[in-house]
Amino acid sequence: QVQLVQSGAEVKEPGASVKVSCKASGYSFISYYMHWVRQAPGRGLEWMGFINPSGGSTKYAQRFQGRVTVTSDTSTSTVYMEVSSLRSEDTAVYYCARTWSDYYHFDYWGQGTLVTVSS
Amino acid sequence: EIVLTQSPGTLSLSPGERATLSCRASQSVSSSFLAWYQQKPGQTPRLLIYGASSRATGIPDRFSGSGSGTDFTLSISRLEPEDSAVYYCQQYGSSPRTFGQGTKVEIK
């Protein structure tokens, strides 16, 4: 069955970087895009960007351009999302979610990774 | 960027009643690329509806979606206690993908 398993919770200081992983199994990794969506405490969902593991092309929401980097490792079926220059407003649960193509709905989600930014 | 506005903010209904949730887009959503997700406290969002009206695998037929252009609706007939959750609409027809702010459904 399809599974997206994310890395564990992180606590970072302001200005630091964090890298969250999402390991996929149960399907052909390169056949699906992987997106990142975040949810601040008590807030709604916010799309950040995606990667097409077949070729490595990426697209980011304008507000995250330059501060978020999504990469993939096809040998381990894992996608990574790195956020740099962390600030307190980046405290959120970060989800990976897959789509069949660029303009498609999210059919499977990871369990979420809580990133806390605090001094 | 397409802004999605959901209403009402909170819906409080009794078991067996029908819930009607609205999602209005600031501009037309291309090809009805609109989805609905259910999120229970502490859980991951779950896909309910895609393409505005197609139910995802395993979703009971009590859930139905309709609409096109800028106005979309999620209906839940015969509410059950387990339907208590926040429901989000999302458009995926243009970038950036955007979500509505959510409608909380409470079961009395």
C-alpha cells in the first residue's frame, strides 16, 4: 500500500535551517509528483511547492522562492524539503503529499513533521 | 493567485441532518480542478472529493460535491458523529495551489 513516512519533529533556533524527509513506498516513485504543504498551529493549509522526481524539476509558491529547496533521491525513494533562515512564523506541521501530475489533487499524505522555531 | 473563501466558518448540526459547505473562488477554477479534504484533530487531511464532484476511493456516498466556475459545494447527508472535522476546499488548476480557510463541522 502507498505510504509516505516523514522524519521526526525538529526544534530549531531562528536563523537556522531545517531539512525534512519524506520516504515513499508502495508505488512507482518517479511516476508521481511530491508536494509540501504546511499548517501553522490552529491555522489552515498552505501549499509550498513540489518536485517531479522524474527529472527533478521543481516549482515553488512565490513567498517561499529562494528560502525553500525541494530535492529527491530516486535511489531511496525519498524527497527532502529544506527551509532556510527560519523564523518563528515557520513553526508548523509540514506535510508531504503526492499528486499524479502537476495539476492534480493530493491523494496520499505523509503523517506530518512538526518544526518548532524558538530561541 | 486564486483566493478561496469558505462559508460558514462553523456549522453545528445534529446527527442525521444535512450539511452544506460553500467554497467560492476569486476567479474561475479551470476544468473544475477543485478538491475537498477532511481533517480531524491531530490527523492528516484526507481526500474526499476531486474534480469538483468525484468521490475518492472509500469515501461514503453521503459525501457529494458539486459546482463549477467560481462556486462549489460539499454536501454531507445524514451526518454521523465521525463527520466532526474541519473541511477544506483546494484548487489545483493554477499555481499557486490554494486552500480555503476551512469550515468546522460540529455534531451536537
